[in-house]
Amino acid sequence: MGPMEHHDEHPELEGGPEGRPGEGSVAPAEPEADDLAALSKKELQAKLREAREDVARNWQHFLHSAADLENYKKQAARDRQDAVERARRQMLTLVLTVVDNLERALAAASGRDSPAQAVIEGLRIAHRQILGQLDVFGVRPIEAMGKPFNPRLHEAVGVVPPQGAGPGIGTVVAETLRGYMLNDEVLRPAKVVVVGEAAEEKAGR
């Protein structure tokens, strides 16, 4: 007898790990290259979308911050201007007090003897100089005498009854304190006496 030939009793295992799979086994599914490419593209699109949203949010934040800064600058400028205007009005009001005293002194000194004329003339010069400087700042007297009463420009401190053919009702006939304008605004209203009906006449109607 020749050498005994060896026959594998398990032919279904032929091929080993590198051979053909045996009957009944299932090969693992490998992902296709197109699926990987599609998945990667979706991820990139998602990242790009997130980046664009971040840019849009940051841009909106920047616009809001820039607007807030601009509003702050404008408000600060208005506050500074208001402070300057208040200080100027206060200063001019103090100067007007000096003008009032000069005018009272001139009124009291008028008609005095000649020795006082030099002093009176000095007061007049000082009065004119102060009014000239006030005019440079836009301060001008309010015309009141003989004018119709204007509540914006005048403050009534007295009422006198009408006198025959004299000034009509509502006319300013006396000025107890001169008023002044600061450019187009009232710095101080004029205190005036106007022609009007007496209270008892109004009550009798």
C-alpha cells in the first residue's frame, strides 16, 4: 500500500482566513466612498452655517454697540451744551442785577444839583458799556412800554383801570423791571403794569 493520503474532513473550512468564506457566513458591509463624501459635505455645510450665524450675530452686536456709543456721544454733547447754557444764563442774570442797580441809581440821581452830574455821567457810561457787552452775548432789552401785553415776554405785576381816551385794555403802561432776551429766548420777562378792568367790575358782570 502506498502512503495514506490525508483528506481534510472539513472541506468547508478551506481557504482559511484569507480564502473564500465558508458557506453560510455573512461578510461585513463596507461603507461606500460616496456615502463618506456625502457625510463629510453635510458636516462642512453645518459648520459653514454655524459660522455664518456667528458672523451675523457678531455683526448685529457690533451695530448695536456702535449705535449705543453714538447715542452716548450725542447725549454727552447735549449735556455739556446744557451745562454751558445754564452757566451762561446764571452769569448773565447776575450781570443784569448790576444793571438794575445802576438804573435805580441813575433814576434816583436825576434832577440833582450840578456837583452830582459828574457821578451821574460816570454811571451812564458804565451802564452803556455793560449793555454793550451784554449785546455781544446776544442779550437785548425787551420792549414793553406802550406794547400789548404778551405773556411770553411780560409778567403783569399790576393792573390799572382804563382812562378815557388813554391806552386800551391790555396795554403796558409801566415797567417796574426791564426784561431781556437771550438771542431768541426770554432770559428774564419784563415786570409790567397793564391797563385792565378792576376785579369788582368783572365780578359785577
